[in-house]
Amino acid sequence: MSIVIDNMTKSFGGTPVLRGIDLTVESGELVALQGPSGSGKTTLLKIVAGLEWPDAGALDVHGTDWLRLAAQDRRIGFVFQHYALFPHMSVRDNIAFGLTVRPRASRPGKAQIAAKVDELLQFLQIAHLGDRYPAQLSGGQRQRVALGRALAIEPSVLLLDEPFGALDAAVRRDLRAWLRNVHEETGSTTIFVTHDQEEAFELADRVVVMGDGRIEQIGNADQIHDHPASPFVARFMGATVELPVTLHAGRAEAAGLDAGRLPRRAQPDGPATLFLRPADITPVADPHGRWHVARCDSNGAALRIDLTDGATTIPVDLPRRAPEARGLERGARVLLRAEAGALFAAPRRAQPAPAVRTEYPKEKAV
Amino acid sequence: MSHRPIKPKRVLPGFSLSLGTTLLYVALVILLPVIALVLKGAEIGPGQFWSIVTAPRTLSALRVTVTAALVATIFNAFYGLLMAWVLTRYEFPGKRILDALMDVPFALPTAVAGISLTALYSANGWFGAPLQAAGIELVYTLGGVMLAMAFTSTPFVVRAIQPVLEDLDPALEQAAMTLGARPFAIFRRVVLPAILPAWLAGSTVAFARSLGEFGAVVFIAGNLPFKTEIAALLAYIRLEEYDYQGAAAIALVLLAFALILLVVSNLLQFRAARHLEASA
């Protein structure tokens, strides 16, 4: 089931949450919607589910206009962030719910429903929990039940809202691998919302990065990591260091900066901003360097170094055993070597809050 | 260094003082009268107790009370549910006023309620006149007793369900929607089970209150023996006649009713909320 979203907008009481979303999800694809809170990702997911309605735009699933269908008629599996299991029903009854509420004519027989529930309990590896109530389950077990309940109706599309948001790290990793398997075995088109980058990149075929009601970039982990489409994505992907540079013959130049390792790029000369991740900066000892070490902490594996030129302080992450780490003491003078980074032409001036669709300067990144 | 045992400091001091005060209050104000009543009843002796309670007038009063309370409670159970639903699920102008109005039966002295109801529904009252024309008489009939009981016990149901409905996670209903459940199925299978314990509790308290309602009923009922005389009034009449034993016997029956109701209500609630116990 392919999902085509076209120019979708939505506002809540005058505040725009979606400002024109175009997105196509191919049949059988696993797509992650990612972005900071308030970026509109959950709203978009709920619109696909039929739990919210857009102000304008189109939602077409496998040739059907879903905006004419109620949530009940879309046959989707929706997994809620806090599971939303029915507390007064056993695990079995929860999973069977979607089958038992069907109109009599299309409802499977009791034995058939029981068999389906058994099969799902096996598949989800929670066969021993069938007779428990949700209050008696751990978070990870509840999440499995929630997914089982969604899968029981054999949904055309599976939608998950922050599926692992409320779980601890170990359970998360476990369930992530497991969800990937479930997706591969059921082959259903799946969209999930997350604010966890690791989760998005590890699970999804494609990641959609959203910011402030717009899609900023669509791609896989490497593309988004190495070639952020906008300063927003660069920052979101952890490039917290922003250095003002001058572009000269495709190279970034600034005092105390060695950008020789960055490829030349076809961008006009002029002022620009270089976005760097702390781990992509190597301090190189230089007695006349512009920067000096203000602080250097070790966590055993890596050094967290604060470099300053008196006015700005930038953080740098360096493996403790890297050759450059030797002799990096407080006060040591260094210059910065950029290992990787993204360049964007400097904005002419601060942009006012956009009322209509405006773009971040989208000059080509590295 | 001394080796006195360490006493943890409480945030609020005076546990023994506050518990002592509450227990003393419960003993004096709640338990003592009940015990006195039971003791008074015990003096009567089973034979006489039985003959008082099975006297035609007593039986009739008990029947009137229980029937009217039952009808009033059934009405309130549904009306209260509807009211709580409207107050929690919809936004409309005047909602806060309506919400505040729900407390009027609590706040109003019951005698005032009884007098107002009588005035409204009497043959020449605002409501009574058209009803009379339609052949319905409420004042001085069993219907009037039910009306007065329903009026005074409405808030119990509304106020019991309201907080539960407000706290009900909207995701539950959304989940049911995505699973294909139609509105009626969502209500019956998701919402109703969630509010059932509170609904039962509210209705039981409303019933207990109706059984004992006195002030509002006596004005509108006309208090005709064998017709509209309620048990609480009969007990009062016996007291006036210095027939303490008769009064105590009738009061004991009402007390037994109330206790049984409370036990049944708690059992039902416990059953309905069983699944919330987080025991593996």
C-alpha cells in the first residue's frame, strides 16, 4: 500500500503545525518521521490514521482518497506512545478487540479469533501472558501487546507513535531489532514517529526529518549525516559548532582553521557558515594557533575539550588515544582541522517568522 | 555518642495526634449513634421487633420508600451519566454555570427543596397546572416522592462519574476507533467498563440517600399512611408518640438496608476494578 501525501497543511487554533507536506511512502517501506518536539510529526501520523484532519491537502493510499474515510474504515494498525491498552481486558481480549468489534457479517468465528490471538501471542513471544491484565505487564510487554492488537486486524498500514519512547535503553534496543523483524515478516507499509536519531536510522529504510511543520530532508542515515540539506538538519544531526568562514575558490577559509580535508565545492565566493560536529574537529598543536585549550576532561575513551579564542568556546570530542591528543593540556595552542562539515551561505539577515512557505537557504551542502 | 534508636522525621508532625482526633470524631459522631440505635433495638426483643416491622403501616411505608428510591435512583443513574458525559465531553457556553448548578441539591436545605417542588408541581403551580391538564398528578402521590428523592440525589451520580470520565485517556477511544469500533461499541466496550465502578458507587450512594431523604419528601408527599408515607417519616411519627421502640425498630431496618447497600456496592466496585490490581 503506497501512501501519497500532497501539500498537506494543518493548524491548531491559528498556529500552523503542518506547512505543506509532500511525502510518498512506497508499499512495504519502513519510514521514520523524525524531528524535535513540535515539528508536526505526530500530527502528520495522526492525520494518516484518521485521528486528526488536515485543513488542506490530499491523502491517497493505494488509489483511495483516505480523507473520505473514517479512521474505522482505513484498516490501520496504530500503536500509541503509551500503548493505550484497554485496562479492563486481558491481553487476549485486547488483541482480539479489533476482530470482535466487527459487524456480525464479517466477524470471524470464536474459534478463529482464538486461533488468531494464539498465533499472534506466539509471534510476539508473549504466549505466557495471554491471561494477564495490562497493569500486570512491564513496559516492553505492553508494547508487544499493543503491537499485537494492531496487527490482529491485518492492517494495510502500520503506524507507530514514539513506539519505544517510554522504555528504558536496553528494552528499546531489544524491541527495535524485534520490530524490524516484525516489519520484514508482515511486509506492511510502516511509518513511525521518533525523536531518537539512533532509533530512526537503525530501523528505517528512509528517514524524514521534519522541522517546524515542514519536511527538511528525506534520506538514509549516511545521506542525512553527511549531506544535511539545511542548517536546521545540520544542527539537528549534532553539528553544534558553527564557524563563520569565507568561501574562496570552493574552500572555506578562516583564521585558525584548516579545512583542507573538506572537498572543494561549487559554491560562489563569499561569507558562509561551516557546521561541524564536535567529533569531526581535530585540534592540531600549533604554537601560533588561534585557539587554546580551556578545559580538557576525559571519560576514559574520549576527551571532551573546550577550545577558546577568548570570544567563542567550541566543544571538541577526540578519542583519548588519538595521536593528536598528546600534549593537549590547558593553555596549549592549537588550530582546528575540520574532518567533515557542511557549508551554507550565510543568511543575509535574520529571517522573520515565516507566515507562508519559505525555505531555509538550501545551497548544496558538502 | 549515645545509641538511641533513630527516629525518622515526618514531613507533617503529629501522626498520633491527627489519627487520634479523627478516630475520636468517628467514634462520637458516627459510631456512637449507630451503636445506641442498635442497643435500643436490641431491647425490643425479636418477637416484638418482628411485629412492629411487619405491621401493615410499617410494611407499606417501607415499600413506598424502597420503590420510590429505586425508581429515583434508576432515573438518576441514567440522567447523571448523561449529565456527567455532557459536562466532560463538550464545550459550550454556560458549561461552568451548569456544572455549578449540579451542586444546588447538595447546597439547598432539603426542606426548601421540598417546598419549592411542592409549589412548582401543585395543581396551580408552573409545572403542575399543565401536568394536571394532561392528567398527571405529582403532589401528594408516589410520583411526588420519587421526584423529591431524584432531586436531592442527582449530584451523587454526576460527581462520581465526572472525574473518572475526565481522567479517561482519549487514546483508549482512539485506539478503539483505529481497530474499527463504531461509537456505540466504543462506549459499551471501552468507556462503560472504565466508569462502571464509579457509576455503581454513585448510584448506590444516591439510593442510600433517597432511602433516608426526609426534608424534601415530607412536603410534597402528603404523607398519607399506606399511600405516600415514607419510613423515615413513620419513625419520626413514632418518636412524637413517645413510641421509642417502634421508632428504633423502623430506623434499624433502614440502617440494615444502608449497610447491605454499602457492602454490595463495595463488592461490585471491587469486582469491576479487579484488573487494576498490579499483582503478577
